Amino acid sequence: MRRLDLATGLVTAAVGAFALYDASDLAMFGEGHVPSAGFFPKILAGLLIFLGLLLAAMSLWASAPIDDDDDDVETSRSGKIKAATVLVVYAVIAPLVELIGYIPAMILLVLVVLYGIERRRDFRSAIVAVVMPLATYYVFAHLFAIPLPNGPLLPA
Amino acid sequence: MNALENLLEGLAQAMTPQNLLWVLIGVTLGTIVGILPGLGNPAAVLAVLLPLTLKLPPTTGLIMMAGLYHGAKFAGSTTAILLNIPTETSSVVLCYDGHKLARQGRAGPAMGMSAISGFIASTIGVIALTFLAPIVAQFAVAFGPPEFAALMVFGLLLVITVTGKSPVKGFISMAVGLLLSTVGVDLFSGTERFTFGNINLFDGVEFLVLTLGMFAVSEVLINLEHVRGKSLLEIPKGIRNLLPNKQDLKECRGAIAQGSITGFIVGAVPGGGSTIASFVSYTLQKNMSRNRHKFGKGAMEGVAAPEAANNSEVGGAMVPLLSLGLPGSASTAVMLAALLLFGVQPGPRLFETNPEIVWPVIASLYLGNFALIILNLPLIPLWVRLLKIPYWVLYPSILVLAVVGAYSVRGSIFDIYMLIFFSLLGYAFRKLGIPPTPLLMAFVLGPEAENAIRQSLILSDNSLMIFVQRPISAIVLGLAVLVIVWAIYSRRRPGALPPTKADIQQDDDMDELTEAQQREAGEIIKVDVFAPEPSDEAREDGRVTPSTHSPER
């Protein structure tokens, strides 16, 4: 955890530095010496750099790791791989909503998660994969009139 | 006619069979709609269902609105406690202790406490509104940018008291949240900040997208590392285990009283809002409580105090709305719109010109909460049963709801990309031990804090002394310093160290005693979701016995 804190601190400082760089064109003070658009962002970016370096320094000098994780549960390697896989699948399929339509994309998402990751290849999984997207489509698109993309596969 | 007589007459006008029916419908609709991501914010629920209320007579319509509002609030606490997903800003704080209680098999008592403390606080809020409105209105008018800035800084500095073992990580989370709140076009100068030329970021980052990613999806990912297809949480059997017991109510008396007062005062400040009310109340209670070591680990007071503040804030927020025509929050802004649509002009003379509208409206706030406790308290066992849904069904549903919730904000695919980004960020935060809640709090309070600070510095010609020269601002900042000093002192004093293994073992022994007592009263279905799966070898050798609950396949 100490090495992780060191990396976290350095990354935080780097994010702060990037924010400071991006905000460099913004004026701290405007006409009449009033706080302008850059006032808050630059102060916050500086604060992030300071906090990041502080965390990194504390990780180097602390005798005990700074562990804020209250969960005493040990996570298995397979659990972490599962979580990472779900995230990747989500990142790939969710944006397909506009390409192929909400219902097909969500059916595909649930099918990949249940059949591919959970390995529950049974009728119940198929029912969940179809019912959940259809139910949410009905509630949001029809009951609350929130337009959801139909895509090329379904009629408009 | 004095205020009490007016209130009683208002109650009499409000409590017709038709009005009672519509307030029950309002509570039900508000709860159902409030559960849904994308519509969980009470302001959004009111906005979506406002057309329904306009079809009714004015008094009935406003009474139904009160029901909708309370229903949406309850929905927010429901999802926060059961699923660690806050669908509205004021229920973020409930994720600290409410969800921890749910993980300990006390979801029902937590939800019951939320409803009961809300009911009591709402009663106190309505009584205070009735008698104190003119006095509090004068106090609210005295709030200018420096006072408001001090209040926001107070709220943000309180982060240190709820950041767990590492204040530095808590402040990092807060700073990231503040930085995210600056994304978009600056209101003062019209300059783009951190938009990278992307038009979708001109209005900034959407709160709902950030919440869904940082809390809903990342929570799913964290749970996936442990849960193996079983139900998510422990479900106690027996109705007694599904509601708070006498000990809970006794422990939370002070928290409810404190939350009621805090919520009303903060709510009366235009712009105060239930978010900061609940957060301030939680932090105050944590610092005042005899059981402060339990906060963050499942303290019932950690549910009672913020929920009391959340509900009494409504009474406070009605003060500037009715007496000054100033909406104090998004929800009261929608209520103002409704009042105007009904032809009622809020302002200092409202109590004289439209008493037949005002007093039933005030009475309706109370009725809405009463209807909530009658309707939803018995339904708590039903809500808790939702947790029996196998996790392999629940988590894909959450993923789907997150997508539709994010997309429904603006109908933009960009929000789905942001959802994925915040899901990754939330997951990374959890793995690195950085608490996500300060980020969310800072994100919500950041824009108002920045505006107030900049306005104050404009007023004072960039002199920071304005914050100490004005009495209310000085008092608020002084309170903030006191709370921080107390928080640092209580961290460092002897006995304030994190519990040792012996302490934890003692707590476990106490929990077992409680469980044994519970077993006498009724069975508990124990699902040991965190036990690693025994290997096949171990099973064959007889080194492990079958668990009491077989995994669902």
C-alpha cells in the first residue's frame, strides 16, 4: 500500500500540474482586479499538486502504510479480473447505444455479462437479458417520454 | 387569528378525503419515480410530475406536490441505504452509515429510522415554520455573499471530520471534486474552463453522470470482487428485525433533535439546501456523539441526524419562499413555479392576501410526511426483500439503469463516455483508499462556493477581512475552525486511535450476542458472502462443512 500511495501521490500531483498548465491561459484577476475565471482553477490545481506531493512524501516517511480501506475482506485475483472484465465490456458495449439502438445494445450487454462472464448459460439469463432492457425502455421512453435511440434494427 | 389557529384551520382544509387520496398518490408516485436514476432528484420528480398537479384544484395540487416531494426524498434514502447509490445529493451522507448498516443485516431498521426521524423532524420543521417564519425571514435576508461563502467553506472544511483515517486522501478527493465543478463556461466572464474545445462540456459535468459512475457502477465493480452469485446482503427474518428497536430510538433522540434544528436553520438560508444541511448535521453529530467510533461503520445516529436535517430543511426552505418569494433550493424553485402557475404570488404579504392557500400548503408539508410514514414504513420489509434478488440479476440491471440514467440527462452519447470515465475513476478511488464522497460533496458545493467567494472579494476589493468583519460570516467560520480543531484533537487524543484487533474481537462478540438474541426471536438467513469458496480438495477431505446457504445457480 505504501508504493501505491507513492504512485497515487505522484499521479495526483501530475493531474494538478496538467490542470495548472491548461488553466495557464486563464486570468487570475480581471478588470478592476476582480477574481476572474482562472482564480479558482489555479488555486485548486496548486492545492492538488501540494496534496499529491504531501501524500507521496508521507508514503516515503510513514512507518505504517496509510490504509483507508475499512473492508477487511480479501479480494481474490479472479474477483479482480471479473470486475475488470465487466468494466471493459461495459466500456465497449454501452457506447453502442446510439449505433445499434438502446434495446439491442443493452440486450447484448446483459447477454455478454451473464453468458460470457457469469457463465450462466440458461433460460433465466436469457429472460433477464431481454426483459430488463425492454422494461427500462418502456418506462423511460413511453411513460416519461425520454427519447432513447432505436437504432437501425428497430422501427422509429 | 394567531398562527396556531391558522395552522389548525389549514390542516382542516387540507384533510379532506380528496386531498388525502391525492397526497397518498403523490407519495407513491414520488417514491417510485425517485428510485429511478435520472429522475431521483426531488426537483426532477417535481418537474416531471408537475403537469399532473396542475390538473387539480390549487390546494389539492400543492398538497399532491408535497406528497411527491416527500416520496422522492424517501426514495433517495432507500437507494442510498440498500444499494449505496445516492440518487439525490442530500442522501449521499446516508451512504456512510446507512449502507454499512444494510451490510450488517440492518437495512430495515436503517430505513425505518430514516422514515421516523424524517417524520419527527418534519413535524418540528412545520411547527418552527408556523411560529418563526417572520423572524427567520429577517435572518435569511441578512445573508449576503460573504455569509454564504462562509457557509460553503464550513461545509467543505467539515470533510476532514468524515474522511476516515487519511485526511490527505479526503482532501485530495475534495480538491478533485472542486476542480471538476469548475469545468464549463465561467458564469462571470463567459470563459471556457477545462472544456478542451468540447461543446458537451460547456455546461460542465452532469451531477447524475458523476454519481452513477462514482457510486453505482463502481460499487458494482467492487462487489463483483467478492460476491459469488448470492444475494448481496443479509436478510433477517421476522418483522421485529426489519424496524428500529427501542434501543435504536433511544440512542437517536439527540441526533433527531440536533438534525431538526440544524436542517431548519440551514434550510432557511437561501441556497442552503438539504445537501449541506444533511452533511453539517452528520458531521456535528459525529463530533458530539458518545459512539463516534461507530460513525462510518454503521451508526444509527449517522442515519437519524442527516435524515432529520434533510426533512426539517423543507420547513426552513419554505420560509424564504413564502415570506420573500425566494426559492432556497431547486425543489422550492419548482414549488415557486407551481405557486405562480396557480396564481399565488409569494412575498411578505402572502400570509395576508392568500391565507386560504398558504396555511393548507404548510399543512400539506406535514400531511405529505405523515402519508409517507403510513404508506412506506409498512412497505420497508418489501423494499428490503429487494436485496434477496440474486446479485447476478441485480448488477446487470444496475448497469443498464446507469446507461439509461446517464443518457436521459441530455440524450447525448458523450454522457455515456463520461459515465464510463467516472466508473473507472470511482473504482480506482476505492482501490486506492480515496473516499469518493468528499468529491461528490465538493462537486455540488463548489460552484456556489466559488460564486460566493468571488462576489465577496468583489465587494471587499479583494480583502479577505470581509469574512471576519461581518458577524454572521465570522461566527460561521469560527464554528468551522472549532469543529476542525475538535476533530483533530479527537483523532489524536488517547483512546481515539483506530480500534485494535482486541476491540474488534470484542465488538464481534457483542454482535454474536445480539445475533443469538435475534435467533431466539426469529431465524436469520445468514449468507456468508465474504467467505472464500472452499476448494474441491478441501471439500473431499472433509476439512470444510457445507455453508448454511448454498449458492444460487
